[in-house]
Amino acid sequence: MARLDVRKTYKLYVGGAFPRSESGYTYEVLDAKGRFVANASLASRKDARDAVVAARKAFGGWSSRTAYNRGQVLYRVAEMVEDRRPQFVAAVQQAEGLTAARAGGVVDATVDRLVWYAGWTDKLTQVVGNANPVSGPFFNLTTPEPTGVVAVLAPQASSLLGLVSTLAPVIATGNTCVVVSSYARPLPAVTLAEALATSDVPGGVVNLLTGSAATLGPWLAAHMDVNAIDLGGVVGLDGAEGSSQQLATELEVAAADNLKRVRRAPAAEPDWTAGPGLDTMTDFVELKTVWHPMGV
Amino acid sequence: MPSSATDTAVGSTGSSGTSWSDVTSSESSLRRFLHGLPGVDQVGANARAAALGTRSIKTTAKAQALDLAIRMVDLTTLEGQDTPGKVRALAAKAMRPDPTDPTCPATAAVCVYPDLVPVAVEALGDSGVHVAAVATAFPAGRAAMDVKLADTRAAVAAGAAEIDMVIDRGAFLAGRYQLVHDEIVAVKEACRRPDGTSAHLKVILETGELATYDNVRRASWLAMTAGGDFIKTSPGKVSPAATLPVTMIMLEAVRDYRAATGEIIGVKPAGGIRTTKDAIKYLVTVQEVAGPEWMDPDLFRFGASSLLNDLLLQRQKMATGRYSGPDYVTND
């Protein structure tokens, strides 16, 4: 006897829970060959608003964890992704149209990327922090501190490796984030959310919205309670080169209102397999310098 | 026995033919009257309140609702750790809730403990924002009668324009309605100033402890016949505090009381109203159940502290078209 399909409902990930979109809207997700795969929630501006509230609420706890502990948590995420390897391989294969072997390579690179950032959490301070030489009887120390709530427009093409490569450095330094996934390839992001929920990442540290970066971007860029925004996902939006550049400019202007840190959209989506530089992390930290008297 | 108790109500009894002095003259007649009130259909009340909460209030209507709600807020601080400095800060916020926007209206009142009334009075000056004081051994209401009256007199003498009193829930639940009634009457008397005017009396029913909707209706009528100017859900210290169905039942009571006597009594939900969405649900309920006359800060108030910040954030969102954040309102 034929067994009934048990189809998965792809939902948002906000504040550690998996709600449907407040608007009730969904959109059709197609695989690389244009065949229907599933309906994904179409996040609305109110979902983005709720996600910012959740991220803000989680910020105090996450940013005050020790860097060492954040490293442990990120490593745990890597373990969870590794554990669900076949599922991620299938999702990437379906979304990006890769062969099984290449999709497997992408998932391996994703896990390695998480481990790489897990190692960096308690080392970044040594590298970008400093004991500054000053002409006075003071210790003068500079340390990086998290910026706050970061809005991330995730890459449109690289649905898993690109997503993790923009997401992991943001939370590694103690920020919390609201991520808008790739519009056309959102399903690996939802699966990643499930891995995040079962690792030790506190609810609200990562909030994943599936939907249009062109729609949600302006609300997040103008949001007064968002401290920084990564515009990487603007690249290639709407196909036409001109319109995505225009959108990027509009978002930068909107972000200027409360002096958000902006990671500008590159001209083209980078090769995510290349090893990242430290700027992925240092773009979203604030350098705090303290003067402390010495001698006496 | 209550002699001056019912003068106001009786004077305007009018068409109903009910004389409150008859009703309130004895324990048994009071009980007969209160238990003769029609029972509340609990399921129906909950369903109606839920239905009223589904209205969609947008754009210009929402902008009006926001301003009205701000004008109705009794900005409250009732903590053991309240200091004169905190009260002054709260008073400044009550007068100008959003310093960046001169079109933002002031709140209705500042609500403090009696000993901080002089500080609030001085800080508010002639701004038009009233000073409300909780009295009568707030929040439990468990003290000797003369202590409660002295508490009230001291607050009025210090310049409080409004007194929030708590009823003796123990006596009410034990069925000693006369005692509760006499207490309200006595406190009302204590609200009188030497010049003959009187501080507004808000009677806190503590609906969270009254257990049933029938009791809420009875307590509302008891407070109104005893001369309360306002009936208030709860001190905001006990959970569940104000809920929409309970407020709706109280609004029905003031509506019916007006039909019977011609007198208009105010309603104040307090405690647990934290979001603009909630506040707008209450406003819809006021409009639909009591009527448009009650859409007025003199007749409907929100006892709240954190609500005001959410109202301001929504107001900023409407004015600027972008989401605001907690960095742009005061943290109090």
C-alpha cells in the first residue's frame, strides 16, 4: 500500500521558535531545474520587526558569554551540521543544481567554516586588540566588542556556504542577528535553522527569515534598533545589475540615519570557497579603548 | 451606618425609581440588590471581548488612538524603591512624553505613593497633569480603618487630585458588603478638601482576586453606589491584573449605572497592559460597550508604566515611517 507523503512545512526561525509568517503568505520554491519543491514562508516587515526584538532581547546574554564559550557553541553547530550531512547535501543539491559530490564538498566547506570561526572567537581580541604605547603613565588597551543587532542579507546564490560564511563571523564576536535568506534558495537556510535550534545557540541569537531581501532590506536598514547591516545579499537581486546597485545605495542611505555599520555589497558574489579574511569579523565589532593609570 | 453615603446617587435617581439609600441601608438589602444583578455569561463575555479585540485600527484612526491612549495614561510608579528623583523624572516624562516631538500630548496623571505626592505636585506645577496617589494601605488594603482614612487625608492634604483606594477584598468575598460600602463612603468623605471640593476617588476592585465575573459586576455596582468616581480593575501588583473581559464587564456596569441614575462613572484598567495593540483593544471596547462619551481621559484611564514607551515607539513609527527602538525612549 502506498504510504502518504509527510511533507515538511518550511517556517521562519525567530526567537528560538519556528513561527509561520505573521502575514500568512508563502511562496513557491523551485529547484535548480525549475520544478516545484515546497512552499516557504514569505516573511513580512512585521516578522522582521519581531525578529529584531528577539535579537535585541538575546544580545545581552550572548554578548556577555565568554569568548571561549561562544567558540564551544559554534563548534557544536558544526557538529550538528555534520550530523545532518545527508540532509544538507540533498538540500544544496536541490537548490543549487550541483552534483552530489560537489554538494558534499560545499557541506564539508560549511562545516569547516564553522569550525574555523569557532576557533577565532577567543583569539580575535589578541589579534585586533592592542596594548597601545602612549606617552603617559597609563595602560592603554584596545579591545573589540560586539556591535549589537546585525541585519544580514545573505547571499542569493550560495545558499548554505555563503549563508554560513556571513552568519558565523557575526555571532562569533558576540553580535545577534536577523538574517534574510536567499530568496530563490531558502530551504538550506531553514534546515540550518533546525540545526541551530538543536545546538546550544540561545534562542534569538540567530533569527532566520525566508523572503525577499528587496522587500525586507529597507525596513531593516531603516530600523533604529539595528546597529549594523550586511548588504551582501543585494548582489544579483532582480537580475538587472543597475537595479541591485540602486537598491544597495538606497539601503546605505537608510542605514545612515542611526549610523549603522554597513558592510557594502560587493560587485559580484564572492567565491565562498576561498578562505575568509578577518574583516568578516572586524566589520561588526566596536573597538573600545580604556586608559588605566599605572605606576604609583 | 452610612448616612451621607448615597446623597449623590439618590439625588439623580430619576427614572429608575430605585433609591440607593433603600438599597444600601442594610446588609441584607445590599446583598439582595447585588445578588439580584443579572449574572454574567462567562463564555459569552470572553467571546465578545475576544471579538472586540480583532478590530483592525490603522493609519489615521491608529494615530488618533495613539494620542488618545497617551492622554489616558496614569503614569505609575509604585515600587518600594521609589525616590523623589525618580518621581521627578516620571513627572517630566508625563508632561512631555516624547521630548523630540512637541505634538505629543501629555499623560493624564502621575500615580505615586502618598509620601511622594508633594514631590510630584511640585514637579508637575500647573502643567495640567494630575497627581494621583494610592491610599488606604495599598496594595493589600489590610489596615485599621482610621489608618486608611489618615492615609487618604494626608495624600489629599499634600495636593493629590485623585485618590486610588483599594477595597477590602476579604470582607467582600466573605459577603460583608455593608462593610465594604461604608469603607468607600468614609474614604470618599476623607477625600473632601477644606474648600468643599473633593479629590477624585478611584475604587480598586482587585478583580484578580474576585474570582468570578459575577463578583466583578457586584463589586462595580457596590463601588458606584457608594460614591466612587472611578472603578479600577486592580493595583497592578497581582496577576492576573486587568483583562479585557473584566474591563468590558466594568464598562457595562458604568453604562447601566448611567442609564439608571444619569451619573457617569469612569473606568481604569491597570496592570498587564503593556503594548499599543492591547491599549487599542481596550479603546475599541470602551467605544463599543460604554459609548463615545467614555473616550475621554476624564472617564477612562490606563494605569501603566511600560505601556507609554510602547505607545511612543508606535507614534515615532507612524511619524517617521521606520521602526524605532528602545534607545529612543526613556528607560524608567
